[in-house]
Amino acid sequence: MHPSLADLFDLTGQVAIVTGATKGLGRSMASGLARAGASVVVVSRDQSRCEEAAAAIAQESGRPTLAHACHMGDWDALPRLVEKTVERFGRIDVLVNNAGIHPAPVAVMDLSSEYFDKLYHVNLKGPVRLAALVAKQMQKQGPGGRIVNVATVGAYAGGPGVGTYTGLKAALINFTKTMAREWAPLGIRVNALCPGPFDSEMMRGTVKLDPKFPDRSAMATMQQRVADCDEVIGAVLYLASKASSFVTGEDHVVAGGMLRC
Ligand SMILES: NC(=O)c1ccc[n+]([C@@H]2O[C@H](COP(=O)([O-])OP(=O)(O)OC[C@H]3O[C@@H](n4cnc5c(N)ncnc54)[C@H](OP(=O)(O)O)[C@@H]3O)[C@@H](O)[C@H]2O)c1
């Protein structure tokens, strides 16, 4: 008997942490995971924004949610996120390492130590640390955990002014492959999701510095557009569910056919 299609994507009774879940892609992914049946932990830097998003997601999905403010760049704050999730829901089945920052572009010759460190802590060191902490919890639970690291299609190409952001995201893709290999014996699957241009606050923020950035990004896709954030839901549900049971260590581009060079 084949599994039903609904069963393939069903997350009923499962627990998902989504970082950066108050806005943009994270908010859409958290909503999709909750509507597939998961209890969702909503994480960002700001407790009131987390509570607002968690309440809205609980209302639209009928699933329990937990709001927990945590700065991804704060190494010592990350264990508490894992502990609190386990205290509240008893387990962790899915981690979506989505929170990321993309401040004003800086050319390589102009890089400061502060700028490099800020991006490094939030876009790479924090997600790697959180994945490791969650994987230890998943190991205790037995096989079945799934981790999705959100990178960018820009990681394949780099570009003027964005090298720190894209370089660290490229490192996150590489870490994804290492994690997948190290944790496959534990039954944990790890994949990277690489978005192209999505209409989020991050994307809209680029307009202040470069009004043509969204249009240029749109034109670099085959579909000639910037996507709505809800268009990422199908991809994250696939990676977070049984639908991708034989998929690990891969990077999955969701970018309207954007060229990778
Ligand atoms: N949008 C795109 O076109 C695009 C393209 C490629 C890749 N991406 C990647 O997709 C992910 C989501 O991007 P987005 O466009 O949805 O961004 P966004 O609209 O700026 O949202 C970012 C989210 O992360 C949270 N956040 C920011 N800094 C944080 C920190 N230090 N610790 C914890 N949470 C933090 C923000 O909430 P608070 O402000 O409440 O903390 C917010 O919920 C990022 O990793 C980004 O690099 C986006």
C-alpha cells in the first residue's frame, strides 16, 4: 500500500523550531509547518514580535506554539532555546535555521572586523551551534530528525559588496553536507534551502541603498519576478517531512530559475 499524499507531508504531533519566524520567509515557513500539524517554536530577537507571530500562527493552524526570543549570534543563549522547547513540547523533530542578516553591502577591501564578525556570528556560527545542540537532542530521541539550513542562491556566485554574506552562506551549505554525513548514522537528515529573491523585509531593505536591486534580482530569474514569501512553504514542507525521506546532504535552490554564476 502506498502512503497517502497527505501522510507524506503530515507533521501531526511533531515539534519544529523556526528561527527568524516573525517575518518574511521564516514567518511563512512556520505557518506552513504548523498547518501541516507541527507545534512550532517561533524565534527571533524580540520577545513581543515572537509572541505576536506565535499567537497568529496558533490561530491560523490550531496548533500550539511557543514564543522564545533568542539572538542567533549569542552562543550562550542557544542551549536555553533547546531546553525550553523540550520543557514545553518534550522533543524536537524539525529545526529550520532560517534567521539571517544581510546589512548594507561592503566591498572586500573595505571590510571591518566588526562587520565581518556580526555576519559571521548570526549567519554561520549561531546556526551551526544550534544545529549541533538540536542534533544532540534528536540523537536522544532516536532516528527521524530533520534540519533545514537556509542559505541563498547567491552562495554559488558571490558578488560585489555581498561577499561576506554569500561567503558565509556558502560555508553554511558546506557545513550542511558535513552535518548530513556525521549525523546520517543517527537517522538525522540535513539539507540546505537556497532561496532566490523573495519579497521580504530583507529584500525591501535593499531598496534604500540600491533602488534597482529587486528589479535586477527579478530579471536574473527565468520567471522574471520576485517571489511571495509563501512560495517557500512547499519546499520547506518537503524537506521537513517524510516526503523527502531519502534526501540528505543536498542544497535545494528555490529561485525561479535564477542563474548560479
Ligand atoms: N528574502 C530573500 O530574497 C532571501 C534570499 C536568499 C536568502 N534569504 C535568506 O532567508 C532567510 C530569511 O530571510 P528574510 O528575507 O525572510 O529576512 P527578513 O525578512 O529580514 O526576516 C529575518 C528574520 O530573522 C529574524 N532575525 C534577524 N536577526 C536575528 C538574530 N540575530 N537572531 C534571531 N533572529 C533574527 C528577524 O526577526 P527580528 O527582527 O524580530 O529579530 C526576522 O524574523 C535569511 O537567512 C536570508 O539570508 C533570503
